[in-house]
Amino acid sequence: MFPALLTKVLQQVDTVRRSIETTDEARNLLSSAPNLAELATLRGKAPSSTDWRIYDHCAALTRLYAIYENFVQEIVGDLLSILPTLFKYADLPNSFHEEHRFGVAHVLQQVGKTAPRYRSLSTEDIVKDYYEAVSGVAANYRILPLVMLRSEQNLRMNILELIFNRIGISGLSEWLARHRLTEDFIHGIRGNQNTIEAELTSFIQYRNEAAHGEVVNVLGREALLEYCAFIDALCQALYEAVNHWVLGWRLAIGTAVDIGEVTETYSNNISVAIVHDVTVDIGANFFFVGERYAYRAMVENIQILDIDQQHVVVGENQELGLKTNVPLKLGARVIALK
């Protein structure tokens, strides 16, 4: 679920990362290259090193925040779009109905205003969607993402948690703080001297200064690359939180099934899983779920008793050697979608 969205975000962050590295190297080259005519002309056109670094600082931070903000908006929209496959509207909790009603009232007040996010909305479409959901007329009801995203504030941790609470995903800040990738960032890059919430607050402060204020502290190449790593980790942790929630409900209603467990793990993305009642092919995708993770992996190789297989039909418990495109975690439950 949502793999294309996560892939897009990781590619966008990598573009920022490459841009930071390339412009830093170009700046160094121009300042130290031999005084050839072409380079001298180019050097004359370039901004001062300080002004160039300020530009890179502002461009990287504003772009990274836009990637993060768009990811949140899109994953909320995707999540709301699959709700009709999980629940009848009437079966959603009263808290969801209340948030939906408040959100519709809020968005109706914004129709006709100049803010870009509301410009394309019409009163008729908003009311129609709400009526069809509440009345039960449309089984495939539609929840306008803006009714749950309603906030003009930056997406600090408290706002992020508020948005997902409206949908029914609780405990998000704890999930993000204890996810393996965010923990790796805090431990490996920050030396356990910060928290994810404080890191997000600091990032947003830098971004707001870059976008709206006078830049006082200009971040260098390494600091900007660290924020690339931070947004990577944060978005992947959020992606897995949503996956975990959706898979829990899919298992409950029978549109996903627990088919086994990862029992051994080795280097080079090789592992052993005991599975049952499933067909496994090269290229098949499964979800691997634990207390603090839920991600998809593709099967690249299958072995039974050290013999390669292309296609395996499993009835009762069968031990399979697997090579996947990402490493699996020991003890992970293997989940197949129906």
C-alpha cells in the first residue's frame, strides 16, 4: 500500500541531496580552478560564495519541507480513498463522523477564497460528497482530504498527530520516535542529543527563516545532507505507521491474511520464513509486520532445501529460503493481501 508515493518522496529527497553535493563541488571548483578563459567568465557570473551558500540553504530547506508536506497530504488522501474498501461509513467511529462534519463546515467557509488549496472547490461537490457518505447512498463514499487536513499551521509533531488522530490513527508521535529509522538518525547522526519532535521543530524553524525571514545561520553541505536523511527517515516511518494501521484492519475483515513468520535472517537480504496456505512466485510482494514496522518486500529468489524455485504452492507449514529486495526482520509476520 502506498509504495509509489514513498518511492516518489525518496527520489525527490535524493534530487535535493544530489543538488546540494553538486553545487558545493561546483562552488569549490570555481574558487580553485585554473584561470582559464571559460572558467574566468563563469566565475565572473557566479554569486559570491556566501550568497551562493545562502541560496542553496534556502532552496534545500524549502524544497525538503514541500516534499514532506506534500507527502503528508498525499498519504492522507490515499488513506481516505481506501476507507470505503475497509468500512461502511456508518461503521466508522463517532469521533470520525464528528471530525468529518467539523471539517466539512470548515472547508465550506473557505470556498471562494483566494488560497490555492481551496480555489478549485465547489459548494455543490462538498455537500454532495458529505450527503452521499452520511446517507449511505454511495457505498464508495468520498472523503475530501482537506476536511481532515484542515490546518494553516506548519506540520510540527502536534499538528501531524492531530491530523492522524482525526482519521483514527493514534499514538503517531510515539511510533515515529521509536521507529528503527528515526532511532538510527537520532543515535547515528545526532548522538542521542535530540528527539524526533525537537528535530522536526528545528527543521521547520530553519525552513520558515529560509522562506520568510532573514537568514542568520547558514547551514553547510553536511548539515543540509543530514536534513535530507531526516526527511527520508520521517517519511518512511510515517508510511509504515499508515501501513500498520491499514493492515490491522485488513486482517480483521479478511482482506489480508497472516501466512507465516520470518524465522532466520542473514546478510545480503537472505532470510528463512515458515509459511502456509500461499502461492509464492519470483516477483511476488508481501508485507512484513512487527510491533514498530510494516513494510513491503519483493521476493527475488526462492529456495527449498537449497534448490532454486520459480513457483511454490504451499499448503501446510513449509520452510522457504527467500532473497528479497530489502532486508527482513527476525520475527516479522508475513502478510498477504487478498
